Amino acid sequence: GELTPDTVRVALGLKSRAGVTSPIVVPDRPPQLCAGCPHTDTFNALKAVLADMVQTSRGVVTGDIGCYTLGALPPLQAIETCVCMGASIGMAKGASDAGIRPAVATIGDSTFLHSGIPPLIDAIACDTDMTVVILDNEVVAMTGAQPTMMPSSRLKGVLLGLGVPEAHCHVLEAHPKHHAANVEIIRQELAHPGLSVIVAVRECVEALRGKKTAAKAAVEVMA
């Protein structure tokens, strides 16, 4: 169902363009998260907890729309669903209501602000046994590192204002040096028989690289 220049040409009644055959054999390279991406650190911590859990059921980790959706692919294979913006929280709630444990929803900060709040309110009202992990890289990374509607510093206040219990609302730094501590907090919240929310924060590496490049260029211009 993807739109491409060729499918659009056909829809407009234009002639199809002749393809080009290349003798070069290009090896498969599935899309993957950038090297150093903070989402990788969060997924690794979550997977470490899930691997150690003694589960009465298979459990589920629902995903959402964003660059972190690439966590479904090897080598991470950390999420199992991707439907539409905000669906991860509603799907995790449905899984929990159906008796699936643990039920974990992963969603980006910008996607959460766009359409994740309404299903979270539903989960809060029911104190659903599930954990929401907000992957906060401080930008709308998938579409060009645009600023989000709200800075990361205000997310916890929003969550508490919605009714997330403060004892089960955590802000973590998604970084390898905090792996052990993050694993422990995730482990505690997955074991909690109610709603919990974890905000894993670290700036997108590509956005940070862009800032450094721009700053360097500004210095050179001034010089």
C-alpha cells in the first residue's frame, strides 16, 4: 500500500517509466536503529527483564509509530505490534484485560502527546496491570528531528496530572552506563499489579549530531 512515484504515475494516467537493471548485486540490509540510539538501550533493558521473568503466559510488548518501530526487526526483535499512532497503549490494555502478563506498551514522546494520552487515561481509570514505556528522544526523530509539542521536562507532570501513581511513574536516562539500574526499575514495575509508566529519556543521536554540526559551522562563520 505504499505510494511511490511509479504508482502515482499510473493513477494519473501517465506512462510507466522503464526500469533499469543493474549488474551489481546489493546485499540485503534491513533498516535498523542508528548506532548509539537511546531506544536500543531501553529495548535492551526491557528484554533483559523479560528474559529473566518466570511467566505464566507469553506476555506481549506492543509497539507504535516512530523510528523505534525498527525495534521489531533483528537484532532487537523487541516489539510485536505496530498498527497506528497511539495503538500500543490501547492494545496493551486489551492484552492485560484478556489475562496476558506482562503487558508492555512502548511509545515515543511525540506519538504519546499526539494520540497516546486518551488510551492512557482509560488505563489509569482502571488501574490496568500494564507498563507503559515512553521512549523520549526529545524530538520527532522519524520525520526530521522537529521539536515536540512539549519539552521532556514537562512529561512527568502531565503523567501525574492524568493520575499515574507517583510511586509508579519513573524517569530514566536511556544510556548503557545506567543499564543495571534501569533493568531493576523495569523489573519492579512489570511485577507491580497495576498501572506504571516509565519515561526513558536521552536525546536522539542524529539530532545531537546536527546541533554540533550547526554550532561548528556558526563558529567557523564568526571566525
